[in-house]
Amino acid sequence: MKVIVCGAGQVGWQIARHLSSENNDVTVVDNDAALVRLITDSLDVAGITGFASHPDILERAGARDADMIIAATFSDEVNMIACQVAHSVFTVPRKIARVRAQSYLDPEWSDIYRQDHMPIDVIISPEKEVAEAALRRLAAPAAFEIHGFLDNSAQLIGLTLDEDCPVLNTPLRQLTELFSTLRAYVVGIRPESRRLRVADSDDQLFAGDQVYLFVANADLDRTMEIFGKTVTSGSRSLILGAGNVGLSVAQTLEEQGKKARAKLIERNRERAEFAADSLERTIVLNGDGLDVDILEEAGIRNVHSFLAVTDDDKTNLLSCARAKSMGARLTICLINDPSLAPLMQPLGIDAYINPRGTTVSSILRHVRHGRIRAVYSVGDAEAEVIEAQVLSTSSIAGKRVRDTDLPEGAIIGALQKRGQLVIPRGETMIEEGDSVTIFSMSAQVPEIEKLFRVSVDFF
């Protein structure tokens, strides 16, 4: 497949990295020559310096015979025009654009210009994706990562094991025997200070390990308790940052009814006034989220969850650390730079959201082949969870889980059979039409994709 990626920033770099590693013909376009040089030196991709919306630049990038264009520059307008040019001038079949401005996304306008005048097949909104990720974190406070699969009947959750975890030093095989009715399955382990890997039935769990599990929604609270996590039902939230993400989270919490109560802190007075006008029950405070007096005024000591989603990573980290020290039970911060994630534990921060990861996962979901329904990038693109429908031609169809020929570095996490969620055991039969989720290390993703391809076409 020949793909043009517009934008050599963090998102464009990750998309190019994924696609090039899967033997796709990738060309990256960016008007920053240094970024283009960096990405071509690091990855097996071609690079073109120039504005992605210019027809001559797209022609140099090979738009005349490209299968797809992914426009992920920092400019909404460049992304949208690049897709328009790709369609009108070069008839590129598939067009994906990253769009931030909420006005473009308002259904009152977007339905009209997208259907009639703007040929974009998929619009990705980073703010919307991050807001949804934040709401998932609030729904499962003890998890540092959570994402829904199989029509949201199962969740992939990430947990850090504490010293008081009841199942420490227990082999995973024995764990399955002890809790035979529990619909939960450990698929990945990151031992303390080591790399993420697929879990094995002989693995034991130790304090400091990070584990990834597939859990049935109905068994989520019980699973949390088994792994030593307190299940809380707190509804008081304090949000720092009234940007698109913070405002969207506050609006959604209001829609959940009177049980969910939130306050919002915004440093910019004009933006704070705009947020106050946009919200009905949420109290908006104008001030600095690092200011002790502002946090006290917001009632930080009685807050169940503190969510820092400003556009500054350091402010988010430090404000979460301060909020935690002042009594907030759960702290979640937005981190654009994943290299800052190791600071979470020393600062006592419970969870973080990586906008790059959420955006990359959303884009990859629309790039994959065959019957693949969803893709989620785990960690710093170390692994992926792939949800797909089993075809009659797939090598896993008609086999028991223990007999599947999955590559080393991949494991089945959950299945859906005729609408019913099934946590796999060795004797579980995989049949045509089942939906499966597979936790796979990045190197094995191309092999996993081959299991579900209908043909070489990507539509």
C-alpha cells in the first residue's frame, strides 16, 4: 500500500513508523526540513519538504498513484485542503485528516461540508479522543490505562501492583484456577524497570509490575479488588484547564446527571468566562492550578479525582503532585511527552493520558486491512491490541485456543461469540464469525493482520 503522511510531528512520526514497519510504501511531507531529515534518517520512508496542501508537493510525494493520504500537520486548514487536493486533483481513494478546531466538528456545519464539499473519509479529533480517554480513566480510577473492546463488553485495563496486592507471587496459571468464574485474563506484563512483554501462564506477579488485563465489564470491580485496588464511587471532580479537552469532560460529566459534580480551574480569564457561559452546573474558577489558595477554594481536600489537562506537561505534572499532597484521591494528568511518564510514580500521580497514543490508535483503526474493527496502541507504541472478525479463511478458524498458530509475542485476550463475551481458555473453540482481541507486540502485528485480511485491498 502506498501512503502519504502529511506532518512529521509526533503523530506523523508514529504513523509512519507503524506503516513502514509493515512494508508499506510511505512518504512523509512536512515544511520543516529538519523534521523531514530526522524522520528519513530514522525510518524506512521517503521525505518531501514543502506544504502538504500544495499540488506540486503532493505530486512529488507520489499522489498520482497513492492509496491513502493521512493529513496530520499542526494546521487544520492544511490538513483539510490537502485532502481536497488529493481527491480533486489526484483521485486518492482514501483520505484521513486530523482536525482540532471544534467549529469544524460541530454537526451543524460538518455534516454539510463533509457530505457535499469536503471529501474527507475520516476526521480524527485529538481533543475528542483525549476527552474520551479521560472519562474512561475517571470510570476506573485505579487503572493507569483503560480502553473498551468488543462493543464495549470488555475492557483492557493497566494496573500497577502494590506491595499489598493479594495475588503477588502467584503464577498466572494458578490464578485462573483460584478464580475460575472471574472473566479476566492477564495478557501483558511490564516487570519493574523492564520492557513490556506478552504474559505467560508460568509468570508470577511481583510488586511494582505493571499488568494488562482483559476484563468483562460486569467483573471489573471484582477484578480490581482481587488485584488489591480499592473500588471507589466518588463523584466530585476538579479539572485543571478549560481548553477543548477540559471543557468537553466537564460537559459530559454534567450530562451524567446530578451525581457527577465538577469544578473547573482556568488561568486565562477570557477562556474561564467562556467556559462558565458554556456550562450549567460546573463552578469555574479563574486562577493558577498550582496556587495552594485556588486549590483550597476549589475544595481539593474533598475531591475524588483531579484531572490536569492544560497544554503544558510540567504544569499538569506539578499540579497533580500538589493536588495529591493536599488530599485528592485520584490524580490524572495529560502528558504530550511520554519521556516524562517515569516521573509519575515519584510524584505520586495515579494515571496519565498520552494524546499521541490516542490519536495514533484512532488513525490506525482506519488504516488496517480486512476485517479488523479496532486497533489500540499500548505504551509507547510497544504493543497493539487488535480487534477483528474471524474469517473462514483464517488459520485460527475452527481451532481451539491452545492449538492456534499465533506467533510468539501475541496472545488472544477475549472473544465475542454470538454477542456473548468469552474469556479464552485453552479448550475454547474459535469459529468463523467470532470477534477476537489479540494483544500483540509491535513486531508481530503484520503477521496478526494477515490472519484477518479479506484480500490485498485496504477498504
